[in-house]
Amino acid sequence: MELLSVNIEKLKDQFVKSYSGKSHIHEILPSTKTDFLPIDEKHLKSLHEFLDSNPIYDNSYEVNLCGISCRIFEGDLNQFWIDSIKHDTSYAPFYPTWMLSAYFLAIKSKHLGFSELIDIGSGDGRIAFCGKIIGMNSYSIEIDENLTNLQNSIIKNTGVEFNTANQDATKINFEDMNLISPVFFIGGLPQNGEILAEYIVKNILTNSMLSNSSCFTLTGTIAKRKFDKNHNEYGWMLTINKFNLKNIYTVFLPTYWTMDQPFNTPYVFTKKSI
């Protein structure tokens, strides 16, 4: 698992150094299973089908990176980004996690023992999609109707059926979902996702059946703002302390917003401290 995340970072670093195009957004997938990125062949086929079915991407080509054959996908995010910020209760614009990063997050969630994956502020649904292809019960919650329609189109084209909900996550009764051991992926960096994250955490922790079995994965940052006292836990220290959570695992992975940066995005898996 750790080798997989390290090599995903290496792949991104070499791509950034060699890329000379001007596309707004890029994705990289290995063309076949390799020792460098030992992704299950069926899973890898599904990842390719997701990007092939996603209208964000309009071009692809083959290159060699880190000694393996890879397929580069190029596209434009602007229209979906604009749509994602038009709602009054939208806490963060749509910025996609890298597809390989989404796959790793789903795999790690299953390895940590969680049975359901709930992606809140799910964008095009890639994390929920990855959860489904590895055998988890996946739920995607997205407030923007155009992004939800995009998810449903991808489901139709790929045949990978995860649960979608075009709703405000703060108005969902999670008790009705009959969850057992869920991991919640909560969209938004600390500076714009704190309100949503704290609502979801509080909602789940008040449920005695879920309070000890749930995991909350927070998207962190290593950027430090002047006068910010919330540096620890990658910007989530105040929330983690407020709800008596503990960091059970952190991984750094590429995201759309770190593709032109030397660093990657920390994903912080947290649980209630017993």
C-alpha cells in the first residue's frame, strides 16, 4: 500500500517535469498493470472507462513515465467548476482528486476495515466509483445537479453502479442509510470546508451506533497562512480537538490543485478517540 502511494507521487513528479502541453486539467493512468503500479487489471480497466466516459476529458495519448507506459488524459474543468459554486450552501468548488489518488484512498479505506464509503461533495463521483469497483458500498452526495447528472451518465456508460444523491449533505439523515462501518470523505480544504466537516462529524458522533465505528477523512493542506493558529494536523487541529478525534492515518497524494506544486495533498483519516 505505501509503495503504491509513493509511486503515484513519483509518477506525478515526472509528469510535471516533462509535460509541455497547455491543457487545463490532466490525468495519468498506467496502460497496463506493472510492478511499479500493481493495480488489479479489472480495476485499471474500470478507471480508464471512467475517464473515457467523463466529458471533462476530450483528448488522450500514450507516453512513457517512470519506465512504464501511461495514458495522459487532457480536458477542461471550467464549466463544471462554475456550476459547483452557484449554490448558497456549497462549501467548496469542484476540484477533482487525481484518479489514481481516488483509487488509493478507496483501497486504503477497505484495508482499514471500513465497509461503506460516503463521499460528501463528491464532484464527478470518482472516489465513490473507486469504492464500488473494489467491493465497498459506495454513496455519493453532491449538491450540484449538473455534477450529479454527470455521475449518473458515467454510471450508465461504465455499468459501475454506486448510490448518488443530489442533496445538501447537511440535510441528510444518515441513520436511514443503515451504515455499519463507514468512512466519510468530506470535500473542502480547512479554510472553506470546516463548516461542512464539523456538521457531518457532529451528526455522526451523536449516533451511538456509528460514533465509534465511523471514520472521517479530511482534505488537509501544508500551506500556512499568516496569523493562522491551526497549522497542526494539516489545518484540521481545531476540528480534531473539538470532537475528540484522533489521526489514524495520513497519506500525501496528487490532486488537481497540486499538479503544478512540488508538494501533494494530505488526506487525514480520523476516528473518535476512545
